[in-house]
Amino acid sequence: MAQIPAAEIACQDLPQLYPEIEPYNTGFLKVSDLHTVYYEQSGNSSGNPVLFIHGGPGGESTPFDRRYFDPVCYRIILMDQRGCGKSTPTAELKDNTTWTLLQDIESVRNHLGIKKWVVFGGSWGSTLSLLYAEEYPERVKALILRGIYANTRKESIWLNQEGASILFPDHFEDFIAPIPEVERGDLLSAYHRRLTGSDQKIKLECARAWIKWEMSIIKLISDDDTTIPIEDDPFCLASAILECHYTAYGGWLKSPNHILDNVDKIRHIPGVIIQGRYDMKWTEAEFHVIPDAGHSSKEKGI
């Protein structure tokens, strides 16, 4: 990717987040016979369109996400992916794949009458941002990516089996606790069986353990905020079920290195990458390594 001009990122170079704002438009778009996705718009209705793609799979957009963008300069679009947040039905796995999510992004763009937009995504949001740009390069003005995740098998093993476990052995003990020792050689499959099973008690126990593990390792220095979602049962269930399901199926990508295999399609698109040095999770882009950060978007350096 080419280097993105500073003027395309924001009107002024400020390290602080922008003030809280409310959306001027919200809606629900029917994207299939089963699924309806939530979207909202805030900022300047005549501004430069920017789409914020939330993380996960299984995450959701929040009011905090509006604050990355200058509301005077940008028409800020947020949406919840299938089964996530305000989209319905919650945690639904049927007709819910990476490719349907990309189609939904295009449906929202068409619905809002936007010709091209800046696409901003972190973590799983960066995966979707890159895939969307590769599928629809003519619709992307620029890419802003944080905490890049390419959805590879190697990344999955590092996060959920052996890798991050070496750096966070105490938290990993809590992660493997719901899984019998005989099944711990393939934790992803063991979790997937339970999270997509019919026993609600086991499902919730595993969902809490899954989310607790993720919340424990996404920041370089953990704080009390990382414990908040663990007590939110609907959040835990939706997030864990969707993330585990997507990971178990490799995101339904067409090759083990699908994103890198298709990177030539987006080399002409201006881009910026922001990555924490201690993040557990294409060389032409402008690349910023944040020395005192991990994977979370809430860390000061990020």
C-alpha cells in the first residue's frame, strides 16, 4: 500500500480523542431473509466518508469508536456485523461467514449512497478491512489499520494453543480449566464443540473463560476495565460463539494466506498501520510501532 497523506487521515494532528458525539442517523438494513444489520452515521453529513469496522468476530461498535474521527471533517459510519451488537438475530451462525460480512458492508455503502470511503479497522476489523479492499478496491479511498490480524492458522495456534500461553501462563491456566485434560491438545476444537452445543451451563462457562483469556492478554499492562465484559453474559456468549466459530473454520478464506496472496490488488491504496510492539495477536504502507502497547485500541499509545 502507498503512504497515506496526513490530510486524508484527519484535519489536524492531535493525539487526544475527539469529544463524545451522538449519531444524526441510525437504522437497520435487511441483508438477508434471516439477518438485519445495525448502522449509524455521525459527524459531518457532507464530510469525507469513513467506515469503522469493529473487532471480533463477535464484537460490536460502541460510542467510543466515533471519537477516533474529527466530526467536523468526517461522515462517520459504524455498523454491527451479523449476529453482533444491535444486529439481529444475536449470535446467529447460519448464513454468517466472512464473505457475507463483506457483502453486508457493500450493502450499507450502497444504501447510504456512498461512492468511496476510508476504511478503518482494528484486530478482526483489520482482517475485514483488508479483505473488503481486496474484493472492492474501487470503493476504498484509504485504509487505516490497527493491530493487524490476517486470520491464519499460525495466528490461531499462537493465540489459542501455544504461544501466548508461554507469556501469560497464569491466565492460560484459567483458559484451559473448563476443558478436560484429554482434549487440551486441540483447545479450539474443544471450545467449539462446547460453545455450539446445547448445554447452556457449559456454554456460558466456556464463553466466560474464552473472553477472560482474551481480555487478559490484549493489553501490555492489564487494568480493571478488562474484567467488565466477563460478567455480561449476552456479550460473552455472542462474542465467544462467533469468534470461536469463525476461527474454527479459518474464516472461510480461500487459501491459508489469502490476504497476502491478494495484496497486489490493494498496493495502490494509501494506508497506515498502527501496531503495538507487544501485540499478541504489505510493506508499502506507513507503519507505526507503538513501544508501550499491546493489542487493545484503548491503550494510550494506540
